[in-house]
Amino acid sequence: MSILKKVTTGWVLGIFCVFLFPLAVHAGKINFYQLGVSGGASPYYQGVLSEDLTLTITNNKEGSLLSHFYFYGLGDIKVADVDGFKNPATPGFLPGLYSPPVTPDRSFGFSSPAYRVAAGDQIAFALSDGNYEDVFSLIRNNDLIIGLFVQDFDGSESAQFASVPLPASVVLLFSGLAGLVFFRRFKKDEQP
């Protein structure tokens, strides 16, 4: 391998480690899994926690409506009211999350059908009295759980979802695989 390739490889890896990898770990992505159904995270509903503690939840399922939002384990963290949604939601708990049912610290339900979150739309919750690392750590450890109640999930059925964050181990796995591919490529270039 030439000196130029070695230097280029070092710079690329250095830039990834210093700048890109921390951004990937702190992306704040939150997936949701369907309660009572085995399997991984749903491809339809995603949340993102930004550095300013805005939690944005997006609905990507055609024909479904997000109608209720539940926050369990808030502690000192506050969640501001959202236009078009009332607090508390009805029902006052997320069916299926705990048995027996547990009342959430804060919940929101639509005040009129027009305010439900349809496919392609999103809703934002402003959190306060915390910092990003602490709040995302609570979510990652399942100490802070965000619940969704979905109307018309499949035809006329309803469904319930709860938060599950994208673990840092997944980011580590994919970055490790990318590194193996990267080095394998340069090793092939080195052979005569």
C-alpha cells in the first residue's frame, strides 16, 4: 500500500471516529414496538429526541391515526401541552403496557378527530427540566417509556405501541462491519 493510501485511510478513520461516530450514537432515534406482538420495532412509527429536548413522533402507516400519547417514568421532566390534545387522555392509561394498568405521569388524547396524527404527519412534544444525555439515557434504559395508541391500525382495529430506543450497540455493530469492509478493500489493493 502506498504512503498516500495509508495517510488517506488514517484521515478517513480519524474523521469518522472524531466527528461522525459521536453523532451517530447521539442521534436520539426511538422506535416503537407493538404491545402483545412478538418481534422487533415497528417500521411505521419513529421518534427522534433532539438536543433541545423536542420529541418528534412520526406516523408512516397509511390509514392509521395516532390518537393518544402516554409518558411513564417522567420524574422531574415536564412535557408541555400540545394544541388539539387534552390531558389526561381517555383511557387514562395505555392498555396492555402494564398489568394491572398503571396511570402515566402525563398523557394526551385528541380533543377532536381533526387533531389525530395521520400518515405522513408528525407531532412534537417539548420536554423540559432535564438535559439530553439524561433524558435519552432514561429512554434507553426503559425508565422513561413513551406509549402510543393507534386508531384504525389495520382496517378498523386499534393497536398499542411503546418506545424502544435504537441501542448504541447497533451503531457499534454497523460501524464495525463498515470498518471490516473498508480494510478488506484496501488489503485487496495491496496484493500483487
